[in-house]
Amino acid sequence: MIMKDLNKFEKFFTEYTELRMQENRNIRLTMVNGDMMGNNRSSNSGISARVYKGGSWGFASNADISDEAIIKVIKSATENANFLSSRENLNKADLPKTNAINSKDFSTTKPRKSQKEMIDFLGAIDAYITKEFPKLSSRTIVIANLDMEKKLFTSDGAESYSMIPRTILYVVMTITKNEQPFELYEVYGGLGQFEDTFNQPETLFPKLNEQFNHLKNKSEGVYPQAGMHDCILDADLAGILAHEAIGHTTEGDIVKGGSVAGDYFGDKVASELVTLVDFAHTSLGEQCPVPVYVDDEGTKAEDAVIIKDGILKKFMHNKETALHFGHEVTGNARASGFSDEPLVRMRNTAILPGKSKLEDMITSIEDGYYLMKSSSGQADSTSEFMFGVVMGYEIKNGKLGKAIKDTTISGIAFDMLKTVTMISDDMVWSCSGMCGKKQMIPVGMGGPAIKCQVNIGGK
């Protein structure tokens, strides 16, 4: 646990300075067909300082957290900022002042499990899968835990401490039919350490049954018909759409770099049913998957209502992009590791629930698809996207039909959102979101199901 008092180094600050100490602790256990193929535990920790002067940044970091090393890091970052400022001559205004003070520790209060006990948990899951689903050709089970602990002190007077853990269980099942393999993965867990996230293996058995049934249906399924169709995107796909295709285009640094969202500010970009929010830490009274109370610049994290009733209302900002656009700081500056500089990053991005029932949404479609799970996704700054779809069903005459095999969907997100005619009244968060914008970092994404028109790739 990070115990060092960072305040005592304030006397070495000569410009706007952020001093951050961080430790990321990882556990990853991998079992393939009953054999342990990976048993890893690692830690990455250190100190960093970031200094701003007249529009130029200086940054330095060190894995050594002795007082002498911290003083050296501060001085190095300051020297870097002074040097760049003298060469670049940007002469920009001072950054917005923020001085949030907060402490959030999501560590478990239960006795910690040993690595052996976690391996035994994997073994129990594997034994159940082996017994109940003998037709599987392979199975992979992974436990992945990340504890992200940070302490921050800034020259503005911001002070924060956070310990945000996440524990994920990945289960991949493969079945072979007519010499063709069919695979389906599922992810379980979320916010918390292993002891809080997983209790007894038996609690997962019904979910494993459901996963296998979807896989069996998929192996007997059909390829969808290529073209534009009425579709329902379940929470998993609606969440990745909100993150990849809309969220990234509305990050302040991406907008500054020429994102199409810059041209749409204040315009209608979606159906009036659509309100899209990047939540800081709490959504509809519930804790978000990745709660951020103070960002890595010392700003109090606030919800950013990006789209309100179909109108593009807000971008996500750190201090520098807020200064550039003359907007409020939203608390979206986040760094993955101690040696990374904070970037404008999403936290928990989702469309707000609507008023429709999922059953009524399915009934409303004569010929279309219910798309449930994505394998991957990518989008660019025009909001053009392409996502893999690994689980879904036909909808025929208002009823679910055959499962579909792997396919893709694509389009322009801002155009697609204008076709939304129904949004379900539930809210489902993914437990395993990761974002790879220069640095891999946990994010929350999810939401309700949405009915819209989507271009499907077919076979």
C-alpha cells in the first residue's frame, strides 16, 4: 500500500506541478483443457512528475520512490518544461485551477485468498464444464486481477488516493461440428478483488449453462443475410459502439486533432431518444465498473453528458483541452501506469435506458437480427466503425429464430444513431472493458439494448 506523504515535496514545486505515485499489481492464471498454462503475478510501481509552463509540458518518472529520487523527478520535469517553454514560446494561459480532495479504497475487507486457492477455483469451474459439456473440443479459463493504486498531489492543492481493483474470469468454449470449430467466450466478474467478486464456483454454473447453450445454437446456426437490416444491439454491442464510435470522437484531444465531432457540436447527431453519458463513478444510483472520483490532474470527476436528447452537447476534457476550447474541465485525465502521462480518457460510457421492454423490441421486428456479443471493434475520428459479432439470433415475424454465425457490422455511428427507434429500460454494464488509446486502461461500457438499422456483413 502506498504510504508516502507527497505533500512534503511541495517546496520543490516552482511551476504548476502534478506529483503522482502509482502501483499496478497483476495476477493472471490460465487453465487450458485442465492444465495450468500460466501462473503469473507482477507489480509495476514508481513516481512521476508533470510540470506545465506557458503551454509546454515537462515529464519525468522513476521506479525508485526514495525521497532523493522523488526530488530528482520533480526537478527533471521542471527543467524539461522550462527548456521546452523557452524553445516553443507558446505563451499560453495558465491551466484551470482544480483542487479536489478525495480518498477511495475498494480493497476487500475479507481474508485474502492464496494463489493456490484461486487455482482450485479454476479447477472447480473446469471440472464442472468437463462433466456437463463433454462435447466441447476445448476450453480455456482465465482469472485476471488488476489492482490500480494511485496517490496524487498537485501545486493547486489537489490531493487524492484511490485503490481500484478489478477481477475478471474469462471462459472460452469451443465445439467442433462438421470439422469446423465454433468458439464463444464469456466474461464474469468486475469491480473488486477476487474475494469480493467470486464466492463459490457454484454461483457461476447457471451462467456457464447459458453460455454453452448459445454456443451449441451457434454451431447449428446460419450466416446472416448481408445488407442493411432492422437490428437490436444488446448492451455489449451498444456499449462498444458508445465507446469506440462516439466516445473517442468526442475526447477533447481527438476533437482538437480534427474529429468530425468538432463540426457537429450543438447539432442533432442522433434520435431524440438517445442520451449518451460518460459517467464518472455512479450511474443511476449504482457504482460504475470503473469509478473515478478524482482524475490524474486533481480534478473532481463529473459526469459528461455528451449527447442529450439527440443533440451533441459536450466533449470530454482534461485541463489543457478545456483551456483550448473554453469549456469546463470534466475530470477525464487518466494515466495507465506511473510512467505514463495522463490523457483524455473515457471512464464509463453508455446510452441511458429508455422506456421499452426488450420483448416488445423483438416483437416489433418482422425480419432482422438480435445481435448480442462483439469480439472486437474499431472506429476512426469520422465515427465510421466496424465490429465483429460472435453471438446473435435471427428475428422472424417478431420472434427469435436461429442463431447466427460470426459476422461483422459497420457504418457511420452518428448516422446509425439517427435510426434508433426503441431503447430498452434496463442497464447492463460490461465487466471487462479495456481501452488501448496509447495506454491500455480499464474502462466501463454498456447500457441498454437499442433498436436501429445496421449494415451486416453476412458470410
